[in-house]
Amino acid sequence: MGEPSRHETVTVYGDEVTCTDFNGLGPSGERPQRLSEECQAALDAISQELAKHDLTLDQTRHIAAMLREGDGFSQCQSTLGDALAGARPTLTLRIVQGFPDANQRIALSLIASPSP
């Protein structure tokens, strides 16, 4: 799960790393049954990318969660809260009409840096 798709990007600017449009779909586009599992898979993929730049999720400054429907956010909220509790980042929630992959329910983007 959480394998990078062609839509995910990682940008480095100085000591800041931006991970954009990470989803929690598997390598073949299969999605987990629960949205919280999809959210966790996206966070796991982001964590792997951050590690390549000697960063962790605890250094997240901002996260944007994009979902197709706001009702589903409660399923993901505790997953985000647990994973990012040490960082306490700013959160933006956006409701979108769709994603490039019809199976996708969520996309996460975040900014991390070693200093506040």
C-alpha cells in the first residue's frame, strides 16, 4: 500500500520538503476497505519519502487532506492525529470532486522541515 503513483511529487526547497498528492492505494490501484487504512498507507509512503531527506512526520509543519466527501474525514482524523501528534501541524481539509484514480478517496500533501 502507499506505493508512489505518477501523481505524487516530492519537492525540496532549502531544508523544506513538500510531499504532494500521496494516496493510500496499493501498487495495482486497489484501495483498503477502510478510509483510515487508506490514510495510514498514504502517511507511510510520505514517511518513507521524508526519511530520504533525514526528516520524519514529527517535523511536519502543514498537512492538507483532500477528500471526496467531508463525512469521511472522521475516519481519517484519528489516524492523522496519532501520526502527527508530535508535530501538531496546521491542517487544511479540502473537499474535492474527484481524483485522477476513480478508486481513490483521499490525497495527502504535507510540508516538513527540520526547524520550526
